[in-house]
Amino acid sequence: MEGATIKEERKIVVAVDESKESMYALSWCLSNLVSHSSKNTLVLLYVKPPPVYSSYDAAGYMFYSDAVVALKKYGTDMVNSVMERTDAIIRNYGTNINVERITGSGDAKDVICSTVGKLEADTLVMGSHGYGFFKRALLGSVSDYCAKNVKCPVVIVKHPEDK
């Protein structure tokens, strides 16, 4: 491209979750997008589901607080588990790379798009769950939504088993 400049420092956001698809997308990103000769910041973004609130009577309220504590602990454990898996993948890659970890809460597509915008990311990398037409119609596709709504390039990585 005439007149295009290649940035020496790039910010690459990788949306990660518990799935093998997101871990594969991270591995793919490290192998194909992260340059050994330039400074890159890899931002690992994990989005927890929004908290569930409900109205209970007095008896339900006593048990509700225990449930909230248990759900928060489960969410924290899940974040730690996913980030430990990402750390193992990055260690295996073997390059000294600047890594930031961000945890958001809410609807995944909204949190991802908002975070990518705030960070002014150069690229967003996401795994594809490979849902068929009906499942995608019912559940929606986070990667499709993000590809249409962020301003930076989006790379959607298919897991080899999904091809």
C-alpha cells in the first residue's frame, strides 16, 4: 500500500474465555500476528456474565447473600483459571511480550467492543465457536457483532476441528 506506515508498537486485544477456540485463537495470534522485532502489547480480555439479581422475600434474602458470594467466588476462580491457561500458552511461545489482563462484566459483545474502543486497539482477535445457522440465530454471534461494530481490523480464528 502506498503511503501506509507500519506501526512499531501495536496493541492487540485477544478475547479469551473457557473455550478451546479462544485458546487456539491466542496461540494463532502469537504465531501469526506478534512480531519478534517490534514492541507489541497483548491485551487478554475476559468477560464475566453480568450478575443476576432477583427479588426475594425475607427467607429468600438470607440465602440469596450466600448465593451471591458463591457466584462471585466462582467467577473469580473462572477468571484465574482462564488467565493461568493463557499464561501457559504465552510461556510456551517463548517471546518476551508485554501482556495486560483485563476482566470485564456484562454482555460479552458490548464489553469487547467498548474495551477495544477505549484502548484504541490495532487488532481484535477472537475464536469462533463454529455454531451452525440455528444456534447462531438463537444465541447470536459475538464475533459477528464485534466485526461489524469495532473500528479496528478483526481476526476471527476458526479452530481446526471446526473447519
